[in-house]
Amino acid sequence: MNRRETGMLTTDASSSADTGAPIVRMEGINKWYGAFHALRDIDLQVARGERIVICGPSGSGKSTLVRTVNLLEPFQQGHLQVCGVEVGADEITRAARLAVNRRVGMVFQQFNLFPHMTALQNLTVGPVWGAGVGRREAHERAMHYLERVGLLDQAHKHPAQLSGGQQQRVAIARTLCTRPEVVLFDEPTASLDPEMVAEVLQTMESLAAEGMTMMIVTHEMGFARRVADRVIFMDQGQIIETAPPADFFERPSSPRLRSFLGQLLTH
């Protein structure tokens, strides 16, 4: 097996697509913020091409979990494998973060676009300055993905000239320009007006239909029913239940999930 080691970071050149191994594997992950136990013994595997929706009450650890996958949040116990990069709790180095970030994209609740740049420039700056992609190739990628999210005609507008839904679609296109193997979505519609939510969810649904590996934190339960292969319910830093959508919504096992769905689906 072709393996490369850099310090304590291990990268396996044989991808999970070739071996059938999970593209994301979390084993015994624990995370604290001071005395607060944010993630408790998280064990989770995600297959290549799988769409995972993560839901739960506020403060349950959903966002922390996805931010741990790309090492935006360090963890204090456990082991993480993402796209062949293996990292232990005491091995979270700058090299590890760079290796993971080359493979994993993330879409945040806030759009985080550079206000002084056009949509096109927001898409090209990362590949050119972060990944060493040539300007011509970066421009071609950006135009391709702007078209992919239905915003090719907005390429030369600045974020302030775009609606919230359009800005989030630009942010999704920006993530796709890095050619990620996994895309993480952290409540991507939470800051949008209701009429703008549908256009972002439609874009995400089309990505799912193309086989993109996605881990999505959201309260959009209709989206979860349509798109997810599995839905995960978290509470107090733990994974309480995980099931295909039909079982998750129609036959929840845990009283806590039944209570959560009862409150959520009646509002």
C-alpha cells in the first residue's frame, strides 16, 4: 500500500473510492470547551456519495461535529479519518489541517464572501492563491460552477448587489471550485429569508443527485426526507439515533427524538 507520512500525519494514497472504506470515519471523538463536554464518544462512518443530514436542538453539537470533520474544531480524544487522511487527537497539526482542507469543502451559515470582489473573483481567489491553480483554469472553473448554480449572469456583480440566496449560491460555487471530495453544510439556509431558502435547497438537491458526498446540518426536514440517505439526531453532544428518512420520521426509536419531531413538525 502506498502510504506517505509527515510527522504524525498519515496520508493513504489509495482512496476510499478504491478500497470501499468510508470516506469519513470518526472513532471515539470527544471534545470539550473548558468544562463543557461538546461531543461525547462520537462514532460515525460516512460512505463515498452518501448524504447525511444532522439535526437536533440548539447546542446539541451538530455544528461542532461537522466543524470537527475538517479540523476547524480540534478534538481532545479519538481518531478521525477523512479522505485517506488519518489524524489522532494529539496529531492535529497545521499539515493535517492543510491536508484535510484540500479535500473537504464547507458552506457556512454566513456567506463569508469578500465584499470588495465580484462573484467571479470570490471564486478564483482560493484556487489561485491557495491551491496554485493557474488563472485561466481558475477562471474556467469559476464560470463553470457559477453556471452550475444558475448565476453565470451575476459573475461580475459584488455581493452587495446580490440577494441572500444568490450570495449563498455563490458561496456553494466557491466551495465547488476547490473540487472537494466531501462538502460540509453548516445550516446554510438559517440566515436567509424564507423565500430565498428554496433556491439554495434546490441547488443542494441537484448536487446530491450528482452523487456528491454531503454532511448537512439543517432543520429543513422536508429537504432531509427528499435528499438524505441517513438522518442523524443529536442531543447533548451525543448521536442519539440514526436511520434512513422513512424510519427516522415515521418510526423514531428514542423518546427524545419523538419529542423533538413532535415539536418541530407542528411548528
